[in-house]
Amino acid sequence: MKSINKMLLIMFMFYAIPRLAYGDDAQINALRNRIEYLEKKVETMNQTLIKIMAILDSSSSVSRGQQSVAPDQLKWQDRQNWRRLRSGMSKGEVTDLLGEPDKISNFGSFEAWVYGDPIDGVVRFSSKEKLSSWDEP
């Protein structure tokens, strides 16, 4: 009886295990195909988004009085940008976050950048040209 059980077990191993393995390969291949499809879809959507953003950037501007201001120059109006400020940032890093200031005042030991007219927000740089403090709009 034991030899019959062993024989059945061996037959099962030779028959079933390769079939299970091939079944897994089929599932893996199906998943790989799905991933490739989704990656192509995402790339297409990214390209479309880039084109739309380029169109919006080239055609949009926000009017402020008589002066036309590009959206990039209004970064300072987004409070999230102010909350990304960190002490010790360089002037370039601050400009990347908030855009160019409307006015710059030098007080010897520090420099103040003013955003908005009248004053809405201010950033101050130490004599080492590192961000030392700021007041959000």
C-alpha cells in the first residue's frame, strides 16, 4: 500500500507541479502585459499633460491693474509656498518658491524682500545672504 501511495505521489509531482508552474507563468505574463499597457497609458497622459501645460503657460497671464503679470510671478500668493520656506535657504531657493520680489530694501545687517503692493509678505536675509525670517501674507 505504501508503494502505491509513493507511486501516486510521484505521478502527481511529475504531472501537477509543472502544470502549476506553467499556470503561474501565464498569470505572470498577463500581469507583465498589463503593466506594459498601463506604462504606455501613463506616458501618453504625461505627454498630453505637458502639451496642455505649455499651451496654458504660453497663453495665460493674470491682469493686475494695467500691468500684466505671468502666473510664475504670483507664486508668493500661494501660502503653501511660504510654508516651504526654511531658515538658511539661499536667495535662489527663495526666488524659486516665491518668485521675484516686488521691492528689495537693504538695511546693512540684513536685506528685506517685499512681496505685494502694499506690503503683503516679507522675507529677510542675513548679511550672509541666507534666509533668516519671514512674514507670510
